[in-house]
Amino acid sequence: MSILKRVTRDGQRIIFNARNESSALMQNENESYTFDAAGRLVGVFYDEKNYRRSLDNQILEKARGAAHTLRSRQRRMLTTDEIQALETRAYEFARALPARLAEPLPPEFADALARIGTYSFARLQAERAAFRKLYHPVSILPPDQYLALYLQATEGCSYNECAFCGLYRDRRFHAKTIAEFRKHLAGVRAFFGAGITLRRSIFLGDANALILPQPQLIEMFDAVNAEFEIMPRGLTSAARREWQAARSVWFDGIYSFIDAFTTKRKTTQTFAALAERGLRRVYIGLESGAASLLKFLGKPSQPEDVRALTTQLKKGGVAVGIIILIGAGGKEYDASHVRETIRLVNALSLSQDDLIYFSELVDYPDSTYTALAQNAGIHALTPADMERQQQEMRAGFQFAAAPNAPKISHYDVREFLY
Ligand code: SF4
């Protein structure tokens, strides 16, 4: 990583951060532009607002709300005219920079600017079509995987009927053949180009790719390993640093969603074989430890299924990310949701490689939850109730002392963009 600090002829302080995986240009700490190694705009901070760009050239604007909390944050998607204005501003800022400085830029910074200079609003718009040819919409990822390299082994959800979830209602479930998947891998590598270095993990989508029969999964994992280098398990910190420094494109592992009701035939050996091929963590939508609430939500798993699945995964060497749906079932299920979720989570023997996410119920346009809740006379939790529900769960969780405890974090599906 190289950092350059300069003052422009008109007295503005510039910090230029040039790294293998991205470049960031900052002016006076209140304006910054981040680009991937190919030159694509990734993010902007300007006028007290954060902007994140997706690979199909959408931009999400995030501004702080009155309460400085995740929930009060203001979010909106920019219009095409606003996207054009913001991207033009970013690229003009980068292009104009050398002329604003008294001394020439050192070569590595000039090279980074040259790569950025190959992009523009028009090129980013044109890439949108290529992205949409390569991917069906990437509907969701866990927050720690937002920057993963997404590989679409399957499309959609094989179940697609949970009342609170509208993520994949617009498509039929489809599993790629191994030939289709290999073509997809080659297409993904070509699409990302030098920008692939921003991605340090691989996410195998969509909702339940691990549902595929084991021989097909093994073939797919082998194909991923043939195309991309996955860091071996069990390296010491020093060996890990050495391994990473020896290559510019590398991934720390493969990640995926899994559900507890379509994977009952998977065994510890199944997961161990995938772990050998790079599977490091899977994300399970537990939603709740209360069986009656799962039934109400139309989720066909039992809490016990999640416990059995987690045991097999961990014995097979795969960590878990447990997702809890805060606010589900409103006031009527509040007490049982808290009590039974605490009971189940405490039975999972989670440790430092595992994660727990609190995800607040969001009413998707296509979700059937609202109608269901109305018919059942459910009273929705207020934001304060949802906060209290999370705090009660946290207070009830019993883990080994830090640093061996799992990390607990928030998962706001409204912040997702790929
Ligand atoms: S919550 Fe998961 S299993 Fe249920 S419909 Fe959505 S993606 Fe499918």
C-alpha cells in the first residue's frame, strides 16, 4: 500500500491511497472516491453522504438519520441522471488531479489514475448489460460477504414460500449444469478483470446452492478451485501473510447459504469433503428458535433441524452464521421468540469462527407476511420493541468468554447492493 499526501495549488489537502486492490482519493477529509483496480467507481463520500455503486450501475445513497442508528439511516436509490452526475464528478476529479498539483505524481499513482481514466459513466452503463447477461439478480448476501466474488451455481430458491421473504419470487429455481457453471466461472473472471482483487472471498449462490447432490457439488467446488486460488486451512498468521503476498488474486474461502430442511441427507463427511475444497462458513436462516413461529412464517424447518445441521457442519470443519429474524410474529410471538431463540442458540456450541446476525423484519413488496399477520391479528413490534427484543436475546446468550465467543452483528437487508 502506498499513501501520498499533497496540497493542491489552491490549498486543498489531498490523500491518495493506491493499493493492489483499490485506489482512494480523498480531499480535505470530506470528499472521497474509491475505485477498484480496473478503475470502476466503488464508493463515494460527499456532502455528508455515503454512496455505494453496484456492478449493474445502481447507486445507493446513505445519509445519517436523526438518531445515528442503523435503523434511522436514510436510504434511497439514485435516479439515472443523479448517477450520471455523481460518476462524472468522480471521474473528472481523478482526471483533473495531476494538473492541480505542483509536482508530477510518482509512477504507481500515475498508473492508478490512468486505469481510473479508462472508465466513465458511459462505460459503467455499458458494463451493466454484460453484468446482467452473466448474473440473474444477486438478491442478497450476508454483510460480511458484500464484497465476495459471487458465483451463481443455482438461481433462485428451491422452496420460495417463506411468508416474510420475497427475494426470489421473480424466478424459478434452476441448478446450473457443470458445463454451464464452468462457462459462468470463465465469464465472471473476464467480467471483473483487474477489479477481481477487491474480492477476497467466494460466495456460492443463490439461496440454497448446497442443496445440489454431492457429486455435482464436488465437481463445482473442484471447478472453482481450478479457476481461483483458495487459501489453505490452518495456516499460522505468518504463513497466511506469506501465502497472500505471493499472489495478487486470492480468496480466503468459499461461503454459501444453507437451509436446515433441504439438507437432511447431508452428513459430517459431506461437509468435510466441501471444507477440504475451501468451504469455510455457511449462513443459516434460523429466524427463530420457536417452532410455532417458524410454522406461522411458513418456514418448514424445526429448531432441532438447525441444531443437528450445525453439529454436522462444525464437525465437518465448517463454521456457521446464524440469522435471527427480529420482530417476526410481532407482540403475539415476542416472549416465545426470545425465550426459544436463546435456548436454541445456547445449544449450538458457537465459537469465534461463527457469527450471529440480527436481521429486522422488512416487508418486501412480494412478501405475504403482511396479509398473514393481518389475518392472524398480529400487532407489529415498534422499533423500540425490536431493539429491546435483540437486547433480551443478547443478554440470554451464553458463550465462552471473548475472544472465543461468536461475533454478533446487524444484518440490514435494505443496505444490500452487489
Ligand atoms: S427465507 Fe430462504 S428458504 Fe425461505 S423463501 Fe427465502 S430464500 Fe427460500
